[in-house]
Amino acid sequence: MNTAFLLMAQFNKAVVPLDLICQEYFGLLPSTAKHQAKAGSLPVPAYRATQSNKAPWLVNLSDLGKYLDDCRDKAKKDHIHSPKSA
């Protein structure tokens, strides 16, 4: 399964407001996520569709899906290479 497609099915669109995903996927409050979006320090690209500072920050679910897949791959590698506890 492709994570991006699953996300698109969940949200019924390809692009979502950052406010909808920031807590669940990044563990950030919306205000913190907006500051990080402005600074370009989120783990995925975020953008505004218009030049207005009042426009919502948006995230493409393809980017979020790739980020989640990369996190999972890293966790899987770390798990495989970690000492097994008895």
C-alpha cells in the first residue's frame, strides 16, 4: 500500500491545511507548526496558496506520505539492528 494514497483517501483531497495534521503527525501545536512552516523547518514542505499572510499553510499529502514512509523505514532498520531484549 502507498501511504500517500491512504492519506488522500482519509482526507478526500491531495492537499490539506497544516492545522489538520500537525498534532497527529508532527506532535506540534498549530501555532508552533505555523512558526516552523514560516521558518522552513518542518520535516515536509509547507506553503500558502496565495500571498496573503492570512492564508492557511498547506501540505501536500504526497510529501507527508513520503516522510512517514521514510520514518517507518528508519524505525524498521533501527529495530532490526537493535539488540534483542530477553
